[in-house]
Amino acid sequence: LEYLVQGGPVSEILPNGFRAVLPADTTVNVDIKKDGTAIADFSNEFKNYKKEDEQKIVQSVTWTLTQFSSIDKVKLRINGHELKEMPVGGTPISDDLSRKDGINLETAGVNDLTATHPLTVYYLAENEDSEYYVPVTKRIDNSEKDDITAAINELAKGPSKVSGLLTDFSEDVKLVSKPKIKDGRVTLDFNQSIFGSADEKTKMISSEVLN
């Protein structure tokens, strides 16, 4: 988590447009319990963040810790005191933060969150000469039972226009049959729109789509 601290080990090499979200001089101890819960106990400097960064901090800490197979959920503390809400803006904190809570939430056009479930897809971002992928959590109608198909549909639909993110999927890309899963692998049968070129001789699937 020290990599999330302003002025930390990677602050000087972050790409333009990126910044660490935890306040400078914040220290943290992480205690991993046998049940897969990571307790992140921060110093008082943790409180010195801007209100608009509140959700970014919760999401970044949660996703950073849960990338490890030994951690399923996260609890936040300041000097040993468990947080039920964030100290600046009062954002409620669930008992067990996890990846199910999402990251970079996109809820535009969703009228009833209770009738939806979260699904995280990755969109492309560009910075000078580099490209990277950014996770975005969408809300999918509960009537959609196939999350693989839903993910393809969201990639084709693309990110919010104000996000600055990109998708290399054509909006016409569709699956022509249901995904087939066997031995941990999924087989996807796309229509012709998956190709990056309409030329019969040069039909190719871009590396961004494959990734």
C-alpha cells in the first residue's frame, strides 16, 4: 500500500495524469487473518485527503490488497479503531470490503441499483507513448444471467464518453452463440465485426481486443 502514498516509492515515475491517492506521510500496517480478511491500519495522516478522493481511496486500497490470493476482503482502521465510514466525507464502509464492491463505478442510466449486479470490464487508456487497461465496474440488469456475454456487450458499448477511456471493440461486435467453458477456458464465437479490417485478405483481430 505504500505505493499508493503521495511521495511514495513510485510517485516520480507515475505517468502523466496519474497520482497516488493516499495523503503524504501516511503509514499502514496490514494484518492478514486466516479467514482471508486483511486489516489495514492507517496512521492519522490518512485523514488528510480531499473529499472527492474518498471513494477512490476505498476502491484503490481494496483492489490493491485483494489482488493477492490470500486476501478476499478488507477492513479499514485508523490507529486501531475500525472505520464504519470515511473520516472526511462520511462515505459508509461495509463490514467486508471486496472486489464485489467494484472500482471506477459507472452507473449512468441505472435507475434501480437493487435490480442490477456489478460487472467489471477493462477499457483501454493512452498516455503519451504508453497504453494500459483500466478496470471499470458497470451495473448489469439482473435479468442477464450470462456475465461473459454481458461483458462482451459492455466492451462493445464502450466506456462513458467523459471517462477518457477507449474500447477497441466495434459497437457491432456480437457473440453468435453462447460462450462455452471447459477446463477453465472459455470459447467465444464472434460475428465478423470482431475483425479490425473489412478487407477479406487482411482480416485481423487487434492485440487490444485479444488482451
